[in-house]
Amino acid sequence: NVQSVTYIANKTVSIELKVESRWPTHKAGQHIELTIEINGRLVTRVFTIASSPNQAMHEGVIRLVIKQHDVGAFTPFLSRLSVNSWVNISKPKGTFLLPQSNAVTFFAAGSGITPFISMLHQALHDEIPPIHLVYYAKPNEHLLVAELASLRNRLANFTFTLLSRSTSGDVAAKLPELLGSQWLVCGPQDFYKTIKNYADTHQQSIESEHFSLVDLHTHG
């Protein structure tokens, strides 16, 4: 059930869920199906978990960070949730995980930051390779920036750059200097395609979050 509902930015809600002890702990980067009741119907959408497996294991809590849309069949209704509201979650799913690699670059756009936040929180408890995050959003709309700054202070191997297309240019211009690390991408389809096309041309290793998820985020 719901433990807390907090607005962390304009139309972005952080929801903490208490999970049952028999729920199988997720791996950082995985997602769940979240089901809520809306006007007497059960409606389900997919969201990435934005908290660490360590927190799920020791506190029995997972966090979702969800961008709300003005219209849609799901996210506008999240504001109705309150402490102890009933929700249902699936087992964790997905293979978008932090690789064993010499160096890793995360590319996030908008709410695509969520799997990387989970990985970075888990990195406080695990050995990690050097990680650099390239995070695109509209000016002043990057999510969880204070959290990222705190993680940078606590993780010797982690750095990040906040960028906006309007002031920093397209992500394509940033790619040449990042060749050679393992690339992980989570964001809208056009953001992913730009990075994927460059990676394919340069025999660059790349993994991406499954994009049906982003479609659900976008339309819901």
C-alpha cells in the first residue's frame, strides 16, 4: 500500500510503496506494473523503480517518480492516492541493469532519470565502475538534482552534467568524447535514436530501457 505521496517538482510525484515481505526484491534498473482503481476500474501502467534494492530489502519500501500529464487514463489520477491507498504491483521485471564494465555513461532525458537513480543508490552498497551521467531536460526541469549532488558527494566514481537542448545543443554533439565507455540510455524515442544511430556507426556498445515503457509514460 501507499506509504507517502510527495510532489517533488511541477507535475512530478514521488510515491513510496510498502512492499510485502514475500515480494521479490528488484534489481536496480528494473520496472514494475502498477495497478490502481480509477472510477471502479483497475488500470495498469509500467514504471521504473527509483530506489535501491537495498532499501527494499531493509525497509520494505520502493519509490516511484512519475511525471503527471494533464490528460490521460492513469497519471492524472495519481493525485487521488493518499497514505494507505490500495495499489497492486507486479514482480519486478526487465534486464536494464548496470553492466560489469570498465566505465559507464548514462544518458537520461526527462523522467528517464529513474533507473539511473536506482542504480546510483545501489552503488552506495556495491563496487561500481566510473559512471558519468549526461542528463537532458528542459531548463529548470531536471528531476532529483539535489539527490544527484548528494550521490556525487558520496560516490568517488560518479559525475554528472545537466544539459538542455535549448542552451547546450543536441546530445549528438556530446557523443564523440564519450566513446569507449558502456552506454545506457533511457528517454524518449528521438533521444534514444540519435544516440543509437551514432553508436551503431562507431561500433559503440549501447543498452536501452525498453521503449514501450516510455510510450506508457508519455501517453498516460
